[in-house]
Amino acid sequence: MTWELLILLAALTYGSRAFALALVPRVPARLRTVLDRVPPALFAGLAAHSISLPGQGLVETPILVGALGAAAVAPRRSLPLCLLAGVATYLVWGLVA
């Protein structure tokens, strides 16, 4: 990757965000309610995909334990806390087992 490409990608990314903030009208309340429910569903799908292997079943036990640790703190709605809990339970399982 060249510096020119990196600068172009950064300009496109930040430019599109600024455009959306400045010129796109506010989303109606009913649509906003639906959009607010999308991220949890996406993360649940990503989590389910990450603990299964196509054609083989579930991943190894330490990974499942880490996923359960992250899921246990998910109601707190904090991604850093979920990451920390998942890594901590994964490491503790590795020490115990």
C-alpha cells in the first residue's frame, strides 16, 4: 500500500462521514428504532460464525469458554468489557485445563 492510496482512502472515509453528518436529513424515529436493533444482531451473527467450523462443528473448548465469558458480560453493552472478559476466560481456562 502506498502513502498516496492511504491518504486517498482516509479522505474518502472521513469525507463520506462529514457529508452524511452535514447534508443527510435526520432519520425518522420509527426507522431509528429499527436501525438501533441492527448492531446486536450483526454481532450475534459474527459471534455464531466465529465459534463454528464449516463441516466440522464447533471450535475447541478454550475458544468456546472465551465466547461464553464475553457473552456473560454482553448485557453491559460495552465492547471493551466483552473483549476483556472473553480474553480473561480464555486465559483462565488455559491455566486450569
